[in-house]
Amino acid sequence: MAIITLDYKKSNFIAEKLHSLDEKQRSQLHLTDDPEICGCSLKAFCRLHYKFPAKYSRKTAGIFMRGILYDELFKRPFNAVEVEKKIGFVVTQKMTGFIVAHPDVVLGKYPIEAKHTTRIIQHPSDIPACWITQLTLEEVYCKVRLGWLVIGDLQSTLVTAWKVKIDKEEEEHLLEGHVKRMSELASAIYIRRHSNGLKPNWSECPSCYYNYVGGCPERKKV
Ligand code: SF4
């Protein structure tokens, strides 16, 4: 008869390997670094200037792992390959840069952004604003004014697709705000001073993977 015991050492070893599968420490400014999407402008600063590794707590690792699994599941039927879209922008008179975006799926020329949740989403007002911002900016990057947000309910397994249309005026407004925020971010990273216009969003700290001793300089200890 097989003797089964819980191997703590091996469990920790494998958990550490899984939890260190981070965002491959992306070395470019990414659309989702926009504080309106990721929630705090210090996150990109930590990654790009300090080059801190993202460290996961049990809670953030769970969110991260579910995200990867759902992403893979979602992309499979579309045979989706990673598409890179770029926007060039001016940071200062002496400095220009670009921001990259990787929509989950681009069907035809339209972006589809997949999200998963345990919340009940029945009405557009239930959808987190940062998801809408992300998708509409992907539309701007793809040079279209239409896209879909596909939301998977992890509890009921219900999948809903929300069509999101913008007009020319919204497109211009979105781009202007995005480029302004990204320029502030890029310039703070360039001059290596996070106090230069970047505001921490402390409500994000409890679930932030830069919130550890020796990590984010503005972190709120929780
Ligand atoms: S620890 Fe807090 S302040 Fe620092 S990057 Fe994370 S959310 Fe922002």
C-alpha cells in the first residue's frame, strides 16, 4: 500500500517556482502601466527603474495564477498569437519613447480583452472602470473604435461579451490623458526620482507585489 505524506519542502520549492513566473520583468513601458489601469504609478517605477522583482504573497499569487490560466484558456480556441502594438510619444523636448500594448486577442482588427472575476456583473456599471480604460486604449492602439470585453465568471462559468464603442472625441480624449500620464511616468523613471509627480495609491498596497521589505520606497506597510 502506498504511503502518502505531505512533503512541505517540495511544496514550498514548487510554489516558489510557480509564483516566480512573473511578467518576465518587462523592460518597456506598457499600456497597462498607466495608473488608471494598474492602480498606482509607482508599480511601473519599481519595475523599470529599481528593477525590483515582483514578489507574490499567497493572495496575489492566487490572482496571478488564475489570470494566467484564464488567459491561456481564452486564447486557445482563437489560436491567438501575441500581437504587439506601439504608440510613440514625446516625454520631454530631449526625449521620445514608445509604449507597447499586447491585446489578448485581435479578431480581424478589433481587440478583445479577457477578464475573469468572482463578482456578479450584470450591467455596464458593474464593470470595473480600469477594464474599460484598458480595452478602449487597446482600441486606440489598434486604430479602431470598437472592441469587446469578455468576462468569465469563475463561479458560474458564465461568459459574457460586452461590446465597447468609442467615438472620435473620446478617442482623442483617451489618448491625450494616457500620453500625459505615461510621459510623467517615463520622465520620473528617466530622472530616477519617483517623487517627481508620481503619486502612490496606498489603497493598492495590500495586494501589490512590490510591497515587501526592500521593495517599493512608498509602500504602506500592511
Ligand atoms: S507598494 Fe503601494 S505605493 Fe508601492 S507600488 Fe505598490 S501600490 Fe504603489
